[in-house]
Amino acid sequence: MSSLSPASPPSHKNTTKPLPPGWKWVTLGELSLLISKGTTPTSLGQKYSDDGIPFLRAEDVNGWEIEVDKIPLHISQETDEILSRSQLHPGDFVITIAGTLGRVGYIPHNASYINCNQAVAFARIDKLKVDVQFLCLICRVELVIGKLLELKMGGALQNLNLQQIRQFKIPLPPLPEQKRIAAILKEQLAAVDKARKAAGERLEAVKALPAAFLRKVFPRPGQPLPEGWRWVKLGEVTKVVNGTTPASENKLYWNGDIVWITPTDLGKLDRPEITNSERRISTAGFNTSNLTLVPPGTVVLSSRAPIGHLGIATLELCTNQGCKSFVPGYQIDTYFLYYSLKKSVPKLKEIGRGPTFDEISKSQCERFDIPIPILSEQKRIATILSEQMVSVVKALKAAEEELKTINALPAAILRKAFNGEL
């Protein structure tokens, strides 16, 4: 193998800036004693087994040390010997070259036998030239891995070849500096992972709040109703309205002024109120489709694909056949109905039926039972729940922003390493 030597930087427009003093561009081929890739056992008439030699695939490559005990597929000792070309050694650097490209990792130093498929290339690196942990970390820098990914070939199934992997250029400082940087990055990224886990747990806790608030208000199945409450069928306190879709091929029926709600529209809401739709229909489309305009204050439920998205109309609108509209009568408050249906989504999903996907019919909706108190108590409950849900939306946005900020930290830390700022 050639000795470690300077190489011209990749032509990627973002990698033309000078490297830090002492760094050099080198190819992976210059750093490796061997570069090869795996083979799929079935292509040679072999089979997977329940246990034996762990068999690495692209989806098992996680950006860092391969978690051998979590590799789900195995091959027999005999198959491993047949696939001897793709036997992996401790300390080997791996990179995915098919499917999801450019994911990197390395084989643990305490690993015994591992093999890999054709979507994984591996480099048996020269440990006197490069530290494998540093190599993994620097290959997670977008400006580094991005140049390799520009070379991908193929249509729907994209891939990289071994020659491209050999010519993959990497910015490299001297070995002692590599080890120093890798040690700092490991510590910093471990702290980021800890913060990410905590932020993720906070986000999940916030997401659980709406259901908790609803459980506190609405009686559970089998529980006695609070004093003043009674069971009613939705058809007794609302008018249930179906929707439909105008002929899609007739352009005269579309791009009009009438709001036309679909389950997709409902799924995008971050608050109860419906103010618009992704698509609108024309008066001609409305008149020829047996549609019904429902008034403001109507609660709209997605009744299929999926069951359970909800919204409250703030203007006259109609819906497609994937929704049911509940026009409240004098006995029920709009927002109380909305929260009651939200609490009832699991039960509504249970009664859904259909050959292709589950759906609830108009008659099922009309027969569905909900508990209600007197109207003044409904309004009081709905007001409290609305205030709580507004607080949840604010907390959710804050938690999501926190997690977004934390998720951006690894890239920023890795860029600092690439810029020689650690």
C-alpha cells in the first residue's frame, strides 16, 4: 500500500476551504490493507439460520460501533466459510453501498465472527495510519460523506462500487491528533445523546397530556356516571352528514371557493379549528355531487384512512367520503362534542370495519353512545379543556424545538472537528 500522502481535496463546492494545519486529504484505499464487500447467502444457495455467525446488513450499521448482539440475522459456520471473502475482523470500518448509502460504523474490537451482505463494504484499515473511531466520526460530516454520495449510481436502487469506496477522500490529521479528537467527540456526543434522550422523554410526556386531561373528565367504560350526566346516542344530539368526492377528471368541479375537507386536512391540524382545505371545489362540483354544506360549529371526524382525526368548522364546508360531520343540536356544545369524540377515538376504531381499511358508517356514528351533562356543565368542561389544550400546544412546540436544537448539535460538533476547532 502507498504511504500516507497529501491528496487534492474533493471538488465539492463546500470542501474547497483549506484544511487545518497538519491535515491531509487521503483516499480510503491509501488507509486500508483490504477493501471488499459482502455477499447474500441465498445467491449461493445458502440459507440464514436462527443462530450462529451474526450477519451484518445495511440496516444494522448505526454510525458507530456495531451492536453485534442486536444483529437479527445469522448464518451457519459452514456458510460463513463459503462466504470467507466477506468475513469481518475486529476494527474493520464498514460503509453501506446499497439502499441507504453512506452509513458508517466499525466492528467492535472484542467481536469474534461476523459476516456481511452485498450492501455493506468494509475496509481493513491500517491502524498505524488511521484511528477507526475518528474515521467513523469524520465520515459523519456532511461535507465529507456528501462528496461520496454524489457518485451514487442506479435508478430506484442506488449504489456505490468498490472503486468509488477506494477513491473516497477523507481529511486526516496525524494519528495522535485523530485519537485526541475522537476522544473529545465521543465525550461530547455521549452528552448530546443523554440530552436527546431526556428531551425525547419530555416530549412524550407532553404528548400524553391531552389523553390524561380527557380521562380525568370523561367517565371510563363501566364506571357510574357523575350526577347529572346521562348516556345519549350521537344521532339524538347531532345530525350526522356524509361526504363525497366530485369527479376528479372534471376540471370544472375543482379550484373553486367551497372548502372541501379530507382526512388529510384533519390530520394536519395543530388545533381544533378548521379554517381552510388543501383543495376546494366549485359550485358546479358541489351541485352535481349530492354534497351538503355544514355550518360553522360542526365537528368533523375522519371515518376512515384513518379513523379519528377531528376538527371544528369555523366556516361553511363539505367533506369527502372519508369524513363524517356532526352538526350539534341544542342539547350539546360544539367543543364538548369535539372533546367527547376525541376521548372516544379508541372505541370508534374498535367498531370500524372494511375489506380494504377500517371505516365507520353513518348509522354506526348515529348509534354511538357518549355521556353528557347539562349544557352549562358541558360549556364549563369544554372551556377548561380548551385552556389546557392551548397550554399543551405551547409546551409541545417548546419540547419539539428543544429536541430539534439538540438533534442539530452532533453536526455542529463534527463541523468544529473538521475545521480544526477542537
